[in-house]
Amino acid sequence: MQRLSIIINEIYRKFLPIAENSQVKLSLDFPDTTQTTNDPEALKAELEAQLNSALSHAKGGEITISVRKNQIRITDVNTILSKPICTLLSGERVQVKSRVGFGTTITINLTPTESSN
């Protein structure tokens, strides 16, 4: 088992220079740093892929990575994606939603057995 905070911080440090070069503010919202995962490599790969996608579509503004019980959310209020693109980017544990006026939210679900307090 590995703490989510270690994975998130590593990815944050990796993507921060990319975000800054794209004039995007990258923020973290991580109130519970005790959560863990049983599959850190798969989660890391999924999170990196989704954050890379979010940054590639971002047109400035701010992207926030939020960690809550059983999910990680990547939110970009400035990017709007079409419904077919959201469907294409969604998968078994990933849901992508986008709406004018609200932006795009990517949710990576953690299974209940994978996350703990």
C-alpha cells in the first residue's frame, strides 16, 4: 500500500513546470493525506494520463487536483469538451463531464477496498 499524498505530490511536481509554461495555475486540494492505494502504479499512470489530457486542452486559467474519499477529481473551469470527447475519454474508473459555464471535471474513482481513512 502507498499513500495517495506521495503519488499526487510526485505527479504535481512533474506537471507543475508544464502547467506554468502553458500559463495554467495548477492547484492541489488534499485535506486527508492518510488515504492509501493498493495499486499505486496503475493509479499513477491513470492520473498522469488524465492530467496530461487536461493540460493539453487547457487554455490558461486554473486546473485543480482534488482528493476526496474514494475519488480524485481534476477540474478545469476554462475548458469545455464536447459530449463525444467526454465519452471517448471516460472509461471503467474514469468519468469526464463538461458543461458550459462549469468547465470540465475528470473523476478517477478509487474502489472502496483501495482507499481508507
